[in-house]
Amino acid sequence: MTAKSDLLTLWRIEGPRALFSRATLAADLVAHVAGVLVPADDAEKQLLDTLARGPTAASADAAFALARRAWSGSRDPHDLPMTLALIAALHGHRLAAIAVAQTLIRIADDREKGRVRSGREISQRLPDRHRAEAKRYLVLARAWATRFLPSILVGMDWWQAELARSDRALSPGSVVTGDEDAQEQSGGPTLKVVAEIADIEGKSISSAYQGLTEPLPLRGGKVDPRLLHLALSLEFPHMTDAIDAIAQDLTLLRGAGIPWARLRPLLLVGAPGTGKTRLARRLGHLLGVGYAELGVAGLSDNRLLEGTARGWRDAQPCWPLLVMQQSKSANPLLLVDEIDKAIASRNGDVKATLLAMLENDTARAWFDSCLLAPADLSQVSWVLTANSLEPLPRPLLSRLRVTRVNPPGPEAFEGLLEGILHDITQDLQISRDQLPALADEAVAILRDGFARNADVRKLKRAVETLLATGHMRPPRPH
């Protein structure tokens, strides 16, 4: 039994499994908070009364609203608002649970850098103590992430909806007005990618791609960079540099008043099996801007990327335009996989073609030899992957922001496993409930193997093998 004086510190001491297993904990916390929290106004009194009435959706919302008020804009993680966030999470408020995980991650980062303050005094503990505390907080954060990550991947519609909300929902002392939702419904920005398609040889080409001459939406403008950073960090904790760069780009756009998503060309460099392609795929889906990938390993011509000129029987526009038409988006995220293995030949060079597509001035007026018209590719977000920088020419590298991806550590196992199970359900076109759960012994085998060889591709093959050979958890008795 926890002493009353320790109840406010449980959020930073115990993991979610222990907290959620205690049947009376939420009631105990509510009773304790009611005795220490003095309402500042009638609004807080009403919220406190709603909280005290019992574990309902309304009481969860009230607890989270009180948490934001109690925080009062301070960066330091105080026990009272975090306990209120814990109460909301125990009552089923998923955004509150994510906020707890986010706070714990930030504390771990601050402790590691020696920046956390205790009250108003800067902590003077030794660096090794800082590292130990950082590790403890990171373990707690990952435990929360592991528990709530399935809701991010399986409930993709919910997660995308949360990403599209104002980040003020996670900001202390703020109020969401709903104005941004109204703006979203009233119509967003668009771009006319192609002004007119030449029809000098009949109307078959112009009619097939007429959709490109209509204004296409520029999407992703309501995605909150901080929530996107959290969503990606939970699944890819070993890709901090790449995720930071992505979030910084979106934050810069928001600050400049640009209401859509566009990333600077990004090159992910790392060994095979480190999750580079998976990160780009997840990013495209979370942004909701349209996504496609092109594997160019061993490719000795550029027709797939550049398209085929008018006059050929199989004439088609360049790949970005095909994706725009299919996704009905003027700013899709495009992945060019294994660019270092593309081969230049007399039939074309993928790397040379990319030079023009990545340069903003030429991309804005790209002449498509199939449509016989200029097209605006300037709002496309490009992500390239490579195992090595050596085969890549300097002019191409100068147009890319190069980020190295290290192999994932053991701490990434839970997030990656959940992501792999989600991808398997997508491949099989079934719901997560229809996919049998892996037996505990099978998960232990996978975790041990991943600790010895952190290869995401091998992990996926091992998961598929274990599922196929019946290493599943027995169904619960009814």
C-alpha cells in the first residue's frame, strides 16, 4: 500500500503495467488530489467536481484539463499536474497517456544533459548520477510507449486525427478553440501542377491525365510537429537525428505561415535492415500527403523516374506526376530506395534526373516529355536511402541533407515488433484482432535474437516464421 505522501510521485516511479493493475489507484489519486488542490476559480471547481463523480470520459477530460491548468506554463515537470495526467490516463484518456510518455522522454533527455531543475535549484548531481536517472526515466517512458504504441499503429485514423489537432492540446494552460478545424473544413491551399496538356496527337494523353490540370490540394498543414516527432520516436528510437530534422522542417513551415507539409530532400544512410524504408513509409502515412516508393537498386535507365516521351506506345508522365494523380495531392512524399545502387547507362541515369527534380527552380518548371507541358514538382518531399555515400556524386549530395542511421538498440525492440505486426495485418488485409498473438516464449526468442543481431528485416522474417509455425498465445477461455 502506498503512503499518501508518495501518491503524487507514482507517475515517475512506477511503470504503467504496475499502475494500471491497481484497481483502486485512480480513486485513491482523485481523493488525494481533491484534498491538496485548491480551485482557483469556478471553472476549476466545476472540473474538480466532474473528476470526483467517477471514472467516465468526462472525468478523464476534466483531469487532463486540470493538469494543463496546474502546469501553468512551466517547463519543469511538477508532480501535481503529472498526477492529474496519470488520473486521466487511468480513465482511458489516450492523449494524456501520450503526454506522460512525452514528459518522461523529455526528462530523460534533460537529466542526461544535466539541465533538469528541482524546484528553483539547478541539480548539481554528478554526471554518472545524471546518466543513471536518465536511464531510469527512459525505461519508464519506453514502458508507456510500449503500452500505448498499438493504439498509434492499429488506430491509424485516430492517430492521424490527433496529429491534425492543434498542439495546444498538449501545452499546459491552453485552450483548444476549434478554429483550426473550421479552417480545415472550409478548404485548404491548392496548387495547379500542370496548366494545360498539349493534345497535338489526339486527346488520349490529355484525357488520361486531365486530373493534373485541376487544382490539387496541398496536404499535411494541420499536422502538429511535436506529436509527429513523438509518434515516430516511439517506433524508431534509434533515428533521433532524422526525426529531429523532419520535425524541424515542419516547425519552420508553421512559423513561416505555410499551411502544408514539405520536407527538404533527406538522405538516410545506414546498413541494410536498420529501418530506413520503414521510417519513410510511416512518415508518409502519418502526414497524409500521399506516398509512393521507387526501388532503383540495379536500375540502369531513368524511364521509371523521368517518364516516357510522347510518341512511344507506353508513354507516361514522370513518376512524381503519376503519384500526384493517384493520391490527388500536389505534395506527396516520395521515397527513392537504394539510390547508391542505381547504375548510369546510355539509357539514362536516375541520379542525374534527380538533380533537376531536387533543385527547386528546375522542379518548379519541370518539362514533362509525355504531357509536352511544364509541371510544378516543387512541393514534393523527397526521401532517399543508401547504404553508402561513396557511389553518390557530389552534386547530388549537395542537394540532400545527409543523416546517418545507426542500427537499432535493444530498447527499440518493442516498438519495431509492434510496427511489424501492424504491417503484417496490412499485407494480409486483416484487422489486428484477427492476427493471433505471439506466445510469450516466442517474443522472448525474438527479443534475444534482436539483441544479438539488430536487423529489422530479419526480425520481420522471424516474426512471420513464428506466426506461420504456430508459436501463438492460446486463446483466453470464455
